[in-house]
Amino acid sequence: NREYPAGFTVKPVCEQLVVLASHFPKLNTSQVLSCSKEPLVLPIGAEGVYAIPKWQRVASSYNEATEAVLSALAKTRQLKNWRGGKLGPKYLRLSERTEWAHAMLGKKYPGDYLLVFTQFGRSWRGRSVRKVRVNYAPYEFGLGPYEVGTMLLSHPVRIAGDPNELYIDCPGGEYSPGGDGGFSRAPYFRWGDAGL
């Protein structure tokens, strides 16, 4: 029964890019801006279009890009990274389906940004990450902590401080708590102890 916070709406892509450009000033927004002016038809289940920098333009690995986004989030709000120092390749990886989606979207959108038609947690609320992963529609894929962290940068109201707000699982990311090759978990974002 958890919900989005009052006042949460998906911002237009141009507003998202203004925020993201302040965190990633070396990235070029012009190509994705021209794409965002085309008429957009949202797929079933999508709540909006989100601009996400290609992780390859932010860092040399998905893991480093995730750390960079978490550092940017920490500059904008109180953040406790319970996985600090444990986000390298032996701990965190993308699911095969999400890797495929990145490759497909990367071809569709030249330049430094992707446009992702998605939702921010409501569609799959109350279901386990495992159940979500096996019940995707053919066109769906899960987002990892890098993508969700980027969306939180451009939409800080999404998790703003009410403990009853809907948390965000990241089923596109696979996590190995012991770094031993057993990728049995998924990262998530939640509010607790007065911080993200």
C-alpha cells in the first residue's frame, strides 16, 4: 500500500537535463534534446520518459559509474551507502537482460544520454525482485542502481523523507553480498535514519 510522495511527477526531459548537466557537465545534451521533441507514446506500464547518461560516458565501468552517481547524490542530500567499497565487479553486475537493453538503447540514441520509458516503482510494488525478473513483459527490463540513482538526481522528491514512501528495488542490478560469485540479491534505495 506504499505510494509515491505527494507532489511527485515526472519532469519534462529538458528539466531533467538541466539538473543532470550540473552533475555531469562534460556530457552533451543536444542529441537527446532533439530526440525528446518527437511525439512520444508511452508503452503500457511506463509513467514517463527519463534521461539517463550512458554509463560509458561517466566512467570506465558500470561499477565506477554507480559510485559516481552515489557521490553526486551524497552532495544533494544525506546519503548512507551501506555498500561503500563493495560495489566493484565481484559484488555488483548488471543482469543479462539489462545489459542487452543498454546495448539496444545505445544504438537507438547516439550521444551521451539515453531516453528510457519507465516507471519509478509503482508497477511492481509488493513483489519480490525474483518474481519481477521472471514476469517482465517482452519489452521490459530492470534498472540497476546507476540508472535509479540518476533518476533520483533529477527527481529528488521521489524519496524525500517519509518512511511510508515506496522504496525502490533495482532488479537490473545483481548483487553478491559476499563477493563470492553468488549474485543472489538486488540493490535498493530507501529512506531511513533521516537519509537516503
